[in-house]
Amino acid sequence: MKVLFFGVLAETTGQAQIDVEGITDSAEFNKLMQKNYPGLQTHTYRLAVNRKLIDSDIALKKTDEVAFLPPFAGG
């Protein structure tokens, strides 16, 4: 699946986009990303799957796009 990092999260991970395989749910995915990129643990962020914010654990497919979104300020 395609994984996108935005703003400070891209700076923290050193990546704007990566591909990940073999993950079946968003909780497992988030744990793996925090293990691979420990700096994520110090930030507040939301996950979006296929451009929709998620608030709970959901199943993931290999064709999904998952985005790490930092807090945004309106202007």
C-alpha cells in the first residue's frame, strides 16, 4: 500500500512516500510505522485511509493509500 507523510511527519521520517506490504489493519500498521520511525511517537497525528480520516481500527487492503496527517491550522 502507498503511505504518505505530510508536513513535520515527512521531516521526522525523512520520507514523503513509501510502500508497505503485508499489513492487514490500521492498528498493526500504526505500530509498525512507530517502530520503524520512532520519531512519530513524539508527534500528534491522524491517519487517513483513501482520503478519509479514521478514528478506529479498520481493515487495510494492499491497494489502499494511508496518509499520516499532522495537525493543521486554519487561516
